[in-house]
Amino acid sequence: MIRRVTLDDVPFLVKVEELSFDVPWPDFLFKAHLNNPGFVVYEREGNILGYAMIGDSKGKAHLQNIAVHPQFRRQGIGTELLEWCIDLVKLYGYRVMVLEVGQKNTSSQAFYANYGFKKSGTVAGYYLDDDAIIMTRKI
Ligand SMILES: CC(C)(COP(=O)(O)OP(=O)(O)OC[C@H]1O[C@@H](n2cnc3c(N)ncnc32)[C@H](O)[C@@H]1OP(=O)(O)O)[C@@H](O)C(=O)NCCC(=O)NCCS
């Protein structure tokens, strides 16, 4: 099930984050976003298998973070989280969704391309260890 995040989830989010990124978000960043209505976790039998966070960036829906535990990838969980985010921002009237993804992160680029996102720009030095590709999709 997909549900709003709680403070108790943060240690599990940090674990998934550390398994997913070379430069992971620290726990205080997750805690700082706990009141965001677009911050959700994917829970199965009491275990947190993934999470997503969507917000606003200059009038566009902005996917801020998404990750699935490595042992549970390619099972559709990422797609379910992404679709949840899209359904939420549609309710708020957003028409465009935007995200940044690392240039080296080709698997996530494939995930987004599979869902209809197209490359719309690049940002040099966006990440500590990589440039970013901006991807956009009408929703
Ligand atoms: C990106 C991520 C969230 C996708 O989650 P997921 O649950 O594995 O995604 P899904 O199972 O819903 O994948 C849907 C489709 O996306 C594409 N896709 C997903 N992962 C892929 C990969 N590693 N290589 C190629 N295509 C991929 C496929 O078309 C897949 O469909 P298929 O499995 O039927 O072929 C996950 O890989 C992840 O946590 N990555 C590390 C964190 C990260 O980089 N997040 C993005 C930051 S911008």
C-alpha cells in the first residue's frame, strides 16, 4: 500500500536511500519534508520498500525523490509510486511534471522514458558527483 510518510518511517527511508544513491539524503532532509502531502511510502507487510516525494517548482509538479529497495525493483513498485504522484498533482491542477536525473543514472532514465518523460535540458554540476538531465512530461 501507498500511504503518507511518518516520523517512524525515516530510519527505513534512510536505509533504502543509502542502498540507492552514492550521495544519499541524510535523515534530517527526510524529516524536513514530513509535512509535505506529496511524500509517500510504499509499505508491504510492515516493510518500507520504497518512497516518493513530489512538490512544486515554479508552477510545475516536481518529482523531488523516488527510490525502491534494490531487492524489490522491476516489480512495478516505482511505477505505482510515480502514478500516485501524478494522480495527486492532477488533483491540484498541474499540467506538467518535471524531474532531474543523473546523467550517469541510465537505469532511472529508462524508467522515466518508459513512462513518457522526455529529455528537456541539462544542468551541469547539479549533483555533487554528476550532471543532471531534466526530463518533462505532460500529465
Ligand atoms: C528508478 C526506480 C525508482 C524504478 O523503480 P522500479 O520499482 O524498479 O520500477 P518499475 O518496476 O516500476 O519499472 C517500470 C519500467 O521502467 C523501466 N525500468 C526500470 N528499471 C530499469 C532498469 N534498471 N533498466 C532499464 N529499464 C528500467 C522498465 O521499462 C520497467 O518495466 P519492465 O520491468 O516491465 O521492463 C528504481 O530503479 C530505483 O530506486 N533506482 C535508484 C534510485 C534512483 O535512481 N531514483 C531516481 C532518482 S532521479
